[in-house]
Amino acid sequence: MKKQILLLLLFSFSNMFSQDSIRYATHSQIFSLSPISKRVDKVNGLVVGVGHYDSRFIDKQTINGINLEVNPTALALPLFVLYLPEIIKQNKMNIDKDSLKIVRVEKSKPLIQMNGLNISSGCFTTSVNVNGLTISTFNKMNKINGISITGLGVQADKINGLTLGAYNGTNDLNGVMLGLFNETCSLNGLQLGFYNYSATNSGIQIGILNMSKSRGLQFGLWNINNKRSMPFINW
């Protein structure tokens, strides 16, 4: 009798876990509100909402299509403007300290893989990789493959493409930066702005003040590299 009861209990628990796994099984769909439900791991179409936020219950969510956000992080815009000089100063200290890190990206969950068009009034607040075009007020990302247009600025570990904003900062640039303040650890491409900084310069800097810890071609009112300081042109 005891053996029969034990088998019945085991069967009941097994059935409960099976139903739970089915209930929370992830799937894809063509439309979703954001934040995206933890039951959805992929949206092939349109996402509309208030943004994507940290959640330890979700590892990764992919958007293939369009992501539209009325993001409340835009309310922090005055603080970003106020502390922008301090952000630039801290980035400079980080470069001086370990020479190859200007942006420290924290790996949080979920990882949002955005393939397509992102338009937001604010910014992403979790780990993000973007393949395509992103238009927002400001942002911090893991990787950008494509075009980033921001009102204030962007920070990313790696940028392959074009960034346009008042401030642009990255550890590894393969492409073009257009802005007032541009900073990168590794420059393979073009920086065009009022102030340009690179730890390793394998490209071109064009601006009012250009600074580099290595060589590279510089055009500006004043140009500084590891060998000399010159007006107008340096190499």
C-alpha cells in the first residue's frame, strides 16, 4: 500500500512540473508590448511599450523588426546633461588607469538582441546588442553594428558603423564618430568633432582639439600625439 501511495505522489509531482514547464515555455510572436513577457523569447515584427528592464528570470530576448518606446528614462535627461563633464573626466581617468577601457558595460539580464529599427524617447536599461538603426535620447550598449543617432550621446563596448550625438564613447571603434566630444580606446576610422580622444589611433581625427596616445593622422586647431603637439596637422 505504501509503495502504491509513493508511486502516486511521484506521478502527481511529475505531472505538476510538466505542466509548469509547458506553462512557462518560451515562444515567438509577431507583436508584443514592452517589457516583453518572460514567456516570449523572440518577436518577429513590432514591439511597442515603455522599454526593456533588468530581470533575472530572462536570459535573452530577440527583436527582429521594429522597437518603439515611450521610455520614462528620458526624465533623467537633466541629470545626464549636468553630469556629462564628470562622465568625460571619469572616462579619461579609466583610460589612464588601464589604457584600454573607456566604457565599462555591466552584463545584466536579459540580453536584448535588436535586429532592425529602434526608436526610443529614453535609453535601454539592460544589456543590448544592436544590428541596424537606433534613434534615442541617449544610450549605453554592448555592441552596435549599424547606425546610432542620439540627442545627447552613446556609450558602447564596440561600435562598428556610425554614431551621431553630442557625446560618443567606445572601447573599440571601427567606423565614424560625429559629435562634439568623441572618445575611444581603439580608433579604426574617423572621429569628427570639437574634441577627439583616442588611446590608439589607426585612423583620422578632425576637430578643434585632437588628442592621441599614439600616432595617426590629425587635422585641427591643435593636435597632440605621443610624439609632438602641432597646429593644423599632425601625424
